Amino acid sequence: MPETPPQRGEFRPRKGRSPFDIDPPRRPGRSASLGFLDSELIRTPLTPYHLLADATNGKKKSNFDKLPAELREMIFSRALSDEWTGKIPALIKAVRTEDLIYDDCIAAWYKQNHTYVLHAKNNWSFLDMKPEAIATITKVKIMIDENITLHPLLRWIDMKVVRNRNPMSLNDLAITANLATSVTSVTLDCRPTSTNLYYWYPQKFSLFFSGFKHLKYAAVTCPIRPNARPDEGGIGIIAHIEDGLICPQWQERTMANGIKEANSCLGVFAKLDRVYADKFDARGKQLYRKFEDREKWVWVAEEGKFLKPIVLPNGLKMERSSNC
């Protein structure tokens, strides 16, 4: 019996079956089967590649440069962080080959009032910056951990005296601070990994302001107790500290004595940076807050005046020898 020819729109597979024993589904309308293109597909012209991509480097063309200059500046201002570690931001490096975009990005960068961050990656220093560049820095944030020792020959982990001088100490940090004569704002952020630093810092954190002689603004937050629950001063066991929760009452009690001492040392009374509308459960217990909403205590000098400079005690000082 002769085989019935396939009707238009009907799918007829090649001889043999799929190794999975499954036939393709039938689809209505025109189709491209047995390797031949439908006539309509043949008549559809393909767009030349050179019209889809830039002829010089193969990148697709962007209309970003057609945006108003004010809008581009706004975008870059939001994309660039206001914290600076002394190195060129990655975004500025990425747009170096685009002249117009690079100029706009640099302009937005210089208009920002940057906070220079002193932390482990730049060894709590201004790197190889020239004095005139350091003179442009007015705001500093200090990330504090066990690498900044109380004394050059004392380590936090066990409070034992070491034979070789530690790379960084409160004394060395004060020397760095003396270089930044234009700094008027300093914020402290302590991230301890040992209980020794955690218990000491809330009482004596004001020593980390040593060396800054022209402060008009000082701020501090409560440290997080390592490997502890929020009701014990910690944030629980989580991968990123920013995802944790804190207990406001615990932090307020922890910082109380240090705040009083800082009031005396800086010459003004502390106040809270922001006041939060805390939430309570059905039993009247205050709920935990997000880590980013933790309390921040600030000291602000009177108009036209500076905060009292903090002087590091002589017992914590140690001059560097020529071979150190």
C-alpha cells in the first residue's frame, strides 16, 4: 500500500526513532522540516553583524553618552562609594577607555566629600600619598580589630608581652593621625574577634581619637561580641556581620561608662546620631534591630571650636628604632 504523503503543517519524522523513544510534538502552521527552510524564512534578510556591533572593538554601542550631563553625574555619584581607601575606585578604572564617560566619572568623584577609611588593607596608613593630597582629607573612618594593639609589645589574644614589635599599635595610629592635619571628622568602627578587645574597647575607645588635633565631629558604635547571641552582645553565628541583629539595650549598657569618659575627654556631651522607633512584642520586650541600625554616639564641637584633643598616655608610647 503506497505511503500517504504528509499534509501541509504536519510533522513527519525521519526514519528511525529517538533513542529516548519519544517523538517530537506536532505543531500547527508552517514548519521547517528535513533540513529545508520555509520559504518565508528564506525571504527574511539577516541583519549584518557590523550593524549590531561597533566596528572597532566588537562592543555594542551605548546611548549612555546621550544622557544629559546632570543625569550622568547623578548616576556616577550613586555608583561611587563615599568611602575611600586611598586606591583608585574600580569604576574609574573600568571606564578609562571611554573619554567622555571617564571625564564625567572623575568629575563626580572629586565632587564627593569622601571618607578616607583606615583599615588593614592599607595598613592604617595614607600609603604613599603626598602631603598635599593628605591635606585634602577631612573625614576619616577607622576600622578597628586586634591588629591595632594596645601597646607595641602587647598582643590582644592573650595579653602577653612579645619580643618583636607589633606592626601596628595605638601609638602608630596616633602618629598616622598627626599627618592628617585637615581631618575634622573621625568615626570609629570596632570589629573584635577576641573577648579581650571586646571588653576593653567600650571603656577606653576614646584613645583611638589620639593624634587628631582639629576634630569637630567624633562618632563611635558599640563593638559586637564574638560568637554570641544578640542578648549577649553578639549577632549570632552568621556569615556576614551586616546581616545580623543587635540588642539595643545591651549595647547601651555596654557603652555607658566609655561614653561618660569620652564626654570628659572631648569636652562635650554625646548624643545619638539617630533616634529609632523601636518595636516591642506582645509581652512588651524590645525587638532586635538590624546591624545597620545600631546606635551611634556622636560628639559635635560648638560653632567655631574644636573638640578637646586626646593625648595618648606615655605608657602606651614607644619610639621606633632605625631598624624597625
